[in-house]
Amino acid sequence: MVPITYYLLLAAALFCMGMFGVLVRTNALVVFMCVELMLNAVNLTFLAFARMHGNGLGHVSAFFVIAVAAAEAAIGLAIVIAVFRSRGTVNVDDIRTMKH
Amino acid sequence: MNIELVLFGVFAVMTLLSAGLVITARSPINSAMALVSTFFFLAGIYVLLWAHTVAVIQVLVYAGAIMVLFLFVIMLLNLGDAPHRGKPTVTRLLGGASAAGLLAVLAVTLGRMDAQPARLDAQGQATFGTLAAIGQSIFTTWLLPFEAVSLLLLVAMVGAVVVAKSRI
Amino acid sequence: MDGTLVEFFRTAPIPPEVLSPSLGLIILLPLLGAFVCGVFGKWLGRANVHLVACSAIAGAFVLSLLAFWATSDAAGGRVVSMANPFGLDRDTIRYAIAHDYGTWFAAGDFRVNFGLLVDHLSGILLLIITGVGFLIHLYSTSYMEHDDGYWRFFAYLNLFVAAMLTLVMADNLVLLFVGWEGVGMASYLLIGFWYTDSAKAWAGRKAFVTNRIGDFAFLIATFLLILTVGAFNRQADARDYNAAGSSRARYEQGISQKGPVTFKGLEKLALALPQGSGGAVSLATPIESGPLSGYTFGGVMTATMLLFLLGAAGKSAQLPLYVWLPDAMAGPTPVSALIHAATMVTAGVYLFCRMSSLLVLSPTAMATIAIVGALTSLLAALIAFAQDDIKKVLAYSTVSQLGIMFMGVGMGVFWAAAMHLMTHAFFKACLFLGAGSVMHGNGDETDIKKLGGLWKEMKWTHATFLISTLAITGIFPIMSGFFSKDAIFHGVHHNHLHGLEWVSTFVYVLGLLITASTAFYMSRVYLLTFTGKRSPEAKLAHAHESAWHMTLPLVILAFLAFATFVYALPLMPRSGGGTQPVFENFLSPVLRPAEAVARAAETVKLDTSSPSVGDYAFAWMWALLGGGAAAFAYLKFFPSRVGQPVPAFARAVRRTALNKFYVDELYEFILIRPVKFVAFILFRVVDALVIDTVLVRGTAYVTEKVGLGLRRLQTGDAQAYAAIMALAILGGAVYALLQVLS
Amino acid sequence: MSFFDNHLLNVVIYLPLVFAALVLMLPASEHGQVRAITFVGMLLDLVFGVWAYFRFEPSGAEFQMEYRVPWFQQFGMSYHLGVDGLAVSLLLLTVFLGPLVVLASTTYIQHRIKEFHLALLVLQTTMLGALASMDVLLFYIFFEAMLIPMYLMVGVWGAEDRRMAAVKFFLYTLVGSLLMLVAIVAVYFISGGPGVRSFDYGTLYNNLLAANQQLAACASGPEGACASLDGLAATLHTYGPWMFAAFALAFAIKVPMWPVHTWLPDAHVQAPVAGSMILAGVMLKMGTYGFWRFAIPLFPVAAHAARPFLAVLAVIGIVYGALMCLAQRDIKKLIAYSSVSHLGYCMLGLLAVTGEGATGSAYQMLNHGISTGALFLLFGFLYERRHTRLMSDYGGIAKVMPVFTAAFVIITFSSVAVPGTNGFIGEFLVLMGTFKSTLPLGFGAFATLGVILGAAYMLWMVQKVFFGSITHRENQHLRDMNLREMLTTAPFIVLVAVMGLMPQPFLDRIAPSTDRYVARASVGAPGATQAKDDQLRVEVMSLPSTAAAARPSVPAAPLAARE
């Protein structure tokens, strides 16, 4: 029997790595991928807890998370394309119009 | 020292490695590939958690659909290697540091916690994590959220089209 | 007198129990008249309006006559009487009829009823108001014949009469206050009747606001009385109620039925307060609980009466609030005659007669009233010396006469004050109407210097004016004015306030001076207006006598001014032996409680002697002195010195007197200007600057600036925001961890 | 009739909204129809409102014509209507003003007519709703919703710098009411445990009652006696004053009391005639009504502590407002400041916790609604003709507009409280209540000064505007009131006379509420004679039993403890 703690630790690590990526990478696409990483970390915790309490609710949540992730990816990538069209770059450093 | 623990160790290490590759790889393509592998190993982990169904969905949707989408986009924009790793601005350092810090904190916290998987009776073992069980709850208790999600996906689809296309 | 005639006079044509429920009609008729004239007057036309207005007053007069008759009803030797709601069963109010139309408004444990009461005092005033009122209405039909505002005029006049009747018939203070303010309102409207002349309109406003100052005091006094009644009920014991011929049960029942401020209830309070009762409560008793706790009943009573004095001073034009009355002459002359001579201005005197039993509890207040009255009277008389406007002279003489009445009230000769009120109503109304007739016949000329020699052209006016002048001055003794005034002075001289004996002498001496100066200025007016030869500056070469509508009232009033002296003769047997004047005897049912209180509380020593021939002669001498001086000055001295320069000091004195000793300017300077200035400063500085600009707009300004400052943080770098978020999460996690660890 | 037994208040409240829907359907160009429909709606509402007024049984229960259904049970909220004597009187005032306001603006409003009447109808609904709602949160919703149509009315149909006035009005009142929202939520949470706590006025009050009584007892006790309190009483001891302050500020701004009154002159001056009428007639009353219903009964101890302070503000308001009037050149500003003075009387009567004072205060609310509303109405007529608000531009109007002058002078007398008009009853009762109360005599004396000043400034204005000779040629040919204007004015004048001569029918309906108010307010006064609990407690209808309030699910124990 693997203690649930291990799974949670793994999830934590995954999450933090995703977060790290989101915060330091400049390429919008990579940032997105890191977001996906974080989402998966969350999924992992859901499933871990589901296993811990032995009820299926966590699975359902994970299911929904995946669905939402799909939607998010679709929109996000669409935005990236649009931005690239208008600015010719996906470098977040060059996209600073969200001021005042 | 049982087989389950071994498998977990393998999957975990591989997951972390490929995740690390995702955030370090210079070219988006590599990151994407690393991400795919991350997903595969995660699916394995899910299986260890008796979440067979989710594991399958993980492979189908993530590794299948979403990653393909990513690759399409990368090719569409044909981004080569990132010209430069983002210059280390204050906020970057801060962010990185805080991510690391968070990891530390979580590690400490979780380290203090000793959680064991629930012991399931025969009937529970038979149903836990099965497609039947999940479907049961999704299509009864969580029907409304389920429909909402379907709607969300529809909206996302339309939105994606509207945003991405220059003129419709 | 033969029995049947006596019987006839003693049996009222309409028995009291039948009449009393319809007392309200006396007020309603003029009110109705006012409504009709005011709303439909324009379409009714002049004649109909005259008809409506006059018949309304005439009807009220007839009813008042019946009511008055009913109060004296003694059919079959059984005097009309009613149970006193505040007294024990055997305690009845005699010579009075009353009717209570139920609650007007009630809140908490306070209530006010529409209670009307007619006794001999209010009966007399009813007759004066409706009678003189009717005559003046009749007079006005001719006087206002050329004015297109006639319908407004008669509406206001009827309204005034209604309000005045309410004032007189009210059986409680609040209802009296309704009339009190109502007459003020009516007089505001009537003074400003010719509103297109803004000076006249200002005069109206001045009158109303000055009255309001009085009403302010009146209200506070009323509240104090209510509190006193409450305190009395909390502290009194059986003996106190006993002394008042009542019991706690009855008294509280009466209050719960009719409210705390009915005059009968206050009378009981007054009867209970003196030391004599030996009960728990007396004038020296401090009030234990409630807002007034700490003060003694006597102290509160003094304060209340002084406040009422201020109120009465506003209405009756006494110091310091007399300034509005002379300006009030801006109104049409009949108005001056009715409101500012005969009725409204005497309301203060009526109020004190009504509350005489409370008043005698406080010698301090009485002394103040007497002195205020005397000083007002003298001041007004002096001012009247130099006035050339005939109406102004009469106005100041009114102030002066009111002062005399206040002297009487203040020294406890209420009956004489009331009698002077009555006689004054007659001769002063006659004088004003005479003046009006003069103006009417001389193209509205009011300057007595520009009149003169009218005795040939305006025979009736002249005759009646002469009679009234004699009446007011007392130069010819067998006149009502002489007797009533002398009765007051006699009482003033012989009554003594406990601890303030010097007041009687002081006031009496002033009184003699007033007699003389009254005689002087009234003779002056008469001589300059009617005798001598017509002044070259007269507007019209020849004056014309007025129509019968105007002369008839003059004649009637003049006759009354002469005839009513009978009431002052000591013909009636006094209960304690000896004789007493008719009028005193007549009012005794109303004033007896006051005498009882005075006796019990030993605050006033009331003297019961009637003036001897010597006293009359002495008083007459002073009148002759004044009259003679006037005759000498204006028949011999000045005519002989026409064209010669007048010495400077004389001119200075005259100018000062002409400008009313600059009292108005004084008020303007110390009162009105500062208030306006303060208002302006408050508005500009506190309101506009401090509150609105600094505080309100200041807040907005600061908010805006802060917002602008915070904008700098918006770099637009999404990752920066994310980093901040991450930091926050970290912080939260660390905090949570520490919490768990500790 | 059973429908009206349950739903009369609903009908009164939502009838204007229904007609608003009708108006919405009309084409904007159909001015006549828009006006007609609005007027009919208001008239119908008046009928039902009067019916409700007469249905109200003075000797009956405190709250009548109640209607209550579950609504957001998770938050212990229910849709709960009901009126007591005061509320039903103010409700009558509101529905009375409705049709007259429409008549008053028929020629005044010339653009965006449809939107204007929509705003009127919506405003009517919100005001009526605020008066009738028995659920604190529901009250708050209506209370806030009121701002929106009024904001539009001032901002769109106002005079020259309407925007400033509208924004000022909106923010000013919003500041206070947001604080109040915080206080409402706070009192909701302290008033009971999960599941039993509720936003319903009755429940709130009854839950707080015992604690308030303990608090009052210990407050009168020796120093530091309150330290030993526990539970709700302790909470109230600590936080009660703050909650009261929040409520009080919100309502004081609405009243408005000195010194938070400066929004009123601007709003009044800029608002169109309808806006001024409603603002003066009903909206200001929401402040006094709030004090009466919520602020003081819920926190009697804090209220009693703050009483001298508030009373001082009220007296200052009376005198200060009157002095302001003497300094004005602008007629509407003058009337606005006179409102400050009059509302000062209302507040003073409220704070002098005596039967007379409270009754007088309630009656003064009605009077002010009528006399000041009428003043704004009449001045509106004048403004339509001359389009200036400065006194100096008038003078001698009486010559050309006699009927108008007569009406104005009558209303003026009512406003300076000449006996025989409605104003006198209210002012007299308020002043007497103040004298009878435990406040020092000085308060009453100073307040009575207002009697003098009131006469001074009102008559001064009348003098300037109407009397004297005509100074401006433009005023030469002003036409007198026409039939429509007379019909609009007549009800006011009739009511002035009726309420002045026969106040008892109105007072009878107010009296029971005042008794209860005094009893509840004097819970906080240590020395005062305390009423029994069954007189204090608020008896309201309970929800239908089927609707059990759902309890929020709480974790039994932290996860870590589970094995």
C-alpha cells in the first residue's frame, strides 16, 4: 500500500513546477502547457483524496477538470493565435497592453 | 517493498523528469512532447490510485486531443526555438522563488500528514473508480453540472472560432 | 324695579341646556362667512359679500347675546350652574355654560378637547367682539366701497372675528392658542391688505414675527404648566386636593377627560398650591422628579407667568414687543379699529384675567407685569406727544391704554382691567372710526397739521370724536373711561404685593403722569383736527360728512363710551358687607377663585374699599391739568408764535419723540442685523465652505488622488501579477503552516 | 376576497410596476398615452393604498396585512411584507403623492417623457416596498433600489448642473447605506446560530431583546458591571455601538441631519418638480422611518447612549436650517433648507422617547410630506412660467396670480405651523414631547426658537415673491393657475385643513406604533419604566411549516483526524 501522502507530495511538486513555468517562461504556449501541468496536479490530488476517503466524488471532479481544461486550452490557444496575428509574437514580455 | 510502491516510484520519477523538461526545454515542440509523456506517466499514477476511468480519459483527451491542438498551433505559428530565455526580471525571480517556497511549505505540511488509502469492502473494491460508478453519479447527482460543462465546451468552441479567425 | 321685569331679565329666552350645544355656531358663522366671501366673493359681487359678511357677524352677535343671557339665567331663583369636571360633586361652576365637542387631538397621556366655555368674562368679550365687530363691518361696507379687494377684506375680517371668538371661548390653553395665533394670522393678512405697497406688507410681516416671539414664550409657558400639573399629581396628597375642593380621583379623571391645560383644572391647581392647605405640596415645595426636578412650584409658576407676560406683550403690544402696533396702522382704518384697538390687542389682558388664579400665586410676576405696563404706557404717551399722523397718535394711545390695563392686572384689580378693556373697546373703536371718517372725508389725509376746523363740516364725526376724547382723557368725569381708569388706579394704589409694597406707589405715581399726558395728547389731536380754522395745506378745500353706514356706528359707540360708566358705580352689595361696583360684582363668579388663592397664599393684599369722591376729584385734577396744558399750548401759545423760530432743544426733543425714541432702530441694530449676519456667515463659511467644500468635496478629491497614485502599479505585465499572486499564496500557506505548527 | 386578504400589500406595491410594463410597451412618441397610463396606474394605486389604510385596524396586531413566503431559506431570508401604523400612514402619503406628481409634470417634462414616467412608476414601487418590507434585507434592497430612479430623475431631467447634483446625491446616500449593509449582515450573524439566524425583522428583534435587556441592566449598574456579560450580550456590548453607528449614519444622511445635509439643497435645486416633491415628500421619511423601525429598537442601549448627541444634532438642524433659509436667494434652496429644519423636529420628537414626541414626530413626517411637497409643486408652476429660482426675479406676483398666491400663502401657513393647519399639531406634540422627556429643558427651548425663525423666513420669502409692486416686466403677464394646476393643488390644501382640524383619525392609527416604539426604545434607558416582554416582542406570522430552513453542511471534524 502506497501512502496517499506520497501522491500528494508528487502532486505538490508537479503543481509547483507548473507554477514555476508559468512565472518564468516567456513563450505564451509554454506558459499554457505549464498551466496544464498545474491542472493535472490538481487532478492528482482529487484522485488521491478520492482514494483516501474511498468515495467516487473525486473522480467526477477530475472528470470535470479535464473538460474545463479542454475548453480553456481551446480558448487560450485561439487567443494566442489572435495575438500572434496582431503582434507577430507570442512573447509575453512584448505583450503589455493591460495597463491603465 | 511491494510491486505497487516500485511502480509508483518509477512513474513518479518519470513524471517529474518530463515535467521538468516541459519547463526547461528551449523549443516549444520539446516542451509539448515532454508534456505528452508527463500525461502518460500521470495516467499510470492514476491507475495506481484505482482511477482507471480517469486514466483512460486522461490519455484520450489530454494526450490525444489537447496536445494535438497544441502541436497544431505550434506548427501553425511555426515557432522555432525561443529567441532568448526571458531575462531575469525582479518579478521572474520573485515568482520562481515563491514557487519554490510554496513547494517547500507544501512538502513540510504534507510530510507531517500521514494519510492511508481507505480500506474498501468487497463491493466497494468492485465498483470504486469504475466507469459505471462515475457514470452513475455524473448522470444522476451531477447531471446539471455535466450539462453546464457541455454548454461550456460549446461556448468555448464558438469562442475559439470567433477569436482565432480574422474574419468570419 | 318691578318683579316681572326682573323675572324677564333673569330668564334667558333660550335655556342654557338648550343653548350650550350650539355654542360652536358662534364661531362657525363667521368662519362660514369667511369661506364664502373668500372663495366665491369674486362672483358674488359687492352687495352680496356685504350681506354675507355682515349677516354672519350679526348672527354671531345674536347668538352671543343669547349665550350671555343664558349665563346670567336665574329662572325661578335657580342660578345656572354646571358640574366642575375637576371638583367634587357638590362643587359647581355658577353663571357659566360650556360644551365639550370631544377630542381635538390626543397623544401619549396628553389630550386637547374642543371645549367651549362662556362665563361672565368671556360673555362680555363675546358681546364686544361681535357687537363692535358688526358695527365695524357695517362701517367698512361704506369705507371700502372703492376698493376692488372688498371680498378679500371681508373674508379676512370674518376670519379674524372667528379666531378672536375661539380665543375668548376656549376652555383650555391650547384651543386659546389657536385663536391667539389665528388672530395674529388674520391681522397679518389685514395689515398687508394693500400688498402692492411693500412697506405695508413688511408691516404685516413685522407684526406676525413679533407676535411669533410672544407665541414662542406662550408655548414654552404652556409646556411648563403641563409639566407642573404632572409634578403636582405625582406629589400632592389628599389635603392638597381637599384645599382645591377636589380629590385625586376626580382630578385625574378630569385631566384624563379634558386634558391637563383646561382653565378649570389649572384653577384647581392654583387653589391647591398655597401654603394654607398644609398638604404635601406648596409654593415652596421643590419638584422631586421629572424635567423640572429641583425647582420649587412657586419658582416654576413665576417663570411660567413671566413667559406668559412675554407672550401677552407680543399680542398686546407691551414693552419690549410693542413696536409692531404703530406700523400695523398700515392696514385699513376699520381694521385698526377692530383688531388693533378693540379686540385682538386686549387678548393679553383677557389671558391674565382668565388665569388670574395662577397669576396671584407669584407676586414677582405681578409686579413685573404692573411695571412693564406702567413703563409701556408712559413711553407710548410720550411718543404720542409728537406724532402728527392721526392714526399713529391713536395707535400709541392704544399702547398706552393697554399699559394701563396691564397695570391693573399686575396689581390684582382684574375686574377693573376687564372693565377698562370694555370701555376702551368702545371709545377707542369710536376714535379710530372717527379718524377713518375724517380720512374718508379729506382725501385720505392723515396729518393732523393739515386738517383742522372740521367741526363745522363733519358734525357727527366731530361730536362722537369729542365724546370719545372726553371718555379716554377723563377731562369730563361722567364718562366710562374716567371711571374705569380711575378704578384701576385706585386698586393699584391700595392693593399691595407681598414683599413688594413699593410697587403700588411707584406704579400709582406713574399712573397719574400717564393720566395727565393722555389728556394732553388726546386734546392735542382733537384741537388740531377739529377746532381752529382749516389748514391751508389741506388736500381738499371742503371735507364732506360720511354716509350713514359710517356715522351710525360712530354714534352707537359714542353712546356706549358714555353710558358704560354706570358699571363702575358701587351699587351692588358686597358679600362681606358694604357695596362694590357693578362690574366687580358681575365678574366675581370668574374672579372669586383668584381672590381665594390670594387670601390663602398671602401674596397679594386685595383692598375692597371703593374710591371716595376725593379720589375722583384728585384724578380729575390730573386730567384737567393735561387737557388744560394742551388747550393752552395749541389754542394760545403756538398759534401766537407761528413763523417764529423754534428753539433747538425743543426741535431735538420733538425729533426724538417723533422717531419713537429710536427703539425700532435699536432692535434693528442689536437683533435683526446680527441674526441675518450670523445666518449669512453660517451659510457661506460653515455650510458652503467647511462642510460642503472641505469635507464633502475634499473626500472626493482625496479618493481621486489616491486612485491616480495606485494606477502606477498597473504595469500590464501579466506575469508580474501572477508573481504577486504566487507570493500571496505562499504567504497564506506559510501563515497557515505556522498556525498549524503553533 | 381572500386574495386581497393575503395580497393587498403586494398589489399596492407592484401595481405601479405593472403599469410600468404597460408604459414600456407603448411607443415613446405617444406622450399623451404614456401620461394617461401612468396617471391611471397611480390613481389605481391610490385607491388600493387608501383601502389598505382603512383596512388597518388600530386596535389590532402590530403588523397587519402580512404576507410571507420562503425566499433564500439558506440565508434565513423570506419575502415578508407587513405594515404597522406608521408604515401604513407613510404608505398612504406615498400613494397620495403619486398621481399628483404625474399631474405636476405634465407640462414640466418635455423630453424623454416615456423614460421619465417609467422612472416615476419604478420609484413608486421601490418606496412602497421599502415601507412595507418586514425583512431587513428586503428593506435594504428596496432602500437601495430607490436611489436609481431618483438618480436618473435628477440627472436626466434636472436643471443646469444636474449631473453634479445627481452624483453627489447618489454617492452621499450610498456611503451610508453600504455601511448599513455591513451592519445588517453583522447583526444577522450575531443574532443566532447557524440555521436559526434570520434576516426577518421580528426574529432579529426577538433574538436581540434579552441581550439588550441584560445590557441595559448592567449599563445602569456599577462601573465595569458589563465586563461580566457573556454570549450575545457581550457581543452587543462590544459591537452594538458600531452597528448602531452604521445604521444611524445611513439614516441620518437620508433624513438628512446636520451636518450630513449638504446633498439635499443641491439635489432639490436641480431636481425637476416631481423629483423634489417625491424627495421631500417620501424619501426623506425613509431616514426617520429607519431610525424608528431599525436603528433605535435593535440597539436601544447604544441609541440611549448616543441620544444626547443625536438630539443636539437635531436641534442644531432645526435652528441652523432656519438660519440657512434666511441667507438664501434661491427659492428652492430655501425650501430645501426648511426641510432640514422640519426634519430636525421629526428627529427630536423621535429622540425624546415620549408618547407625545413620537406621535408628533410621525405626524410631522406626514405634514412635511404634504406642506413641503406642495411648496415644491407650487414653485414648480412658477418655475415653468419664468425659469428662474431667484427671489429677486419675482416680486408683486400676487397682483397677476391671485389664486396662486392664495394657495401658496395657505401652504406657507401650514409650513410655519399656524394652529388650524396640520403643521401645528405635529410641531406642538414634538415640542411638548421634548419638554416632557428626560432631555434637558434647553433642548425644547432651543427647538421652539424654530417657531420664530420659521415664520421669519417663510414670510420673508412670500413677501419677496408675491408682495410689493411688480418689479420685472416679464412678470407683468404671468397667467394664473389653470384648471389642471388647481386640481393638482386642491388635494394638498384640503389635506392641510383636514389634518389640522381633525387629526385624531390619523393619530389613532399612529398611536399603537408609537406606544411600541417608546416601549422598545426605553429598553435602553436604565431608569425608565420597562414594558413587559410580550409588549416588546415583535409578533409576526411564521413561515409555512413545510419550508424548513436548510442548514449549511459543516464538516464534522478536520480531515487530518480521520483514519
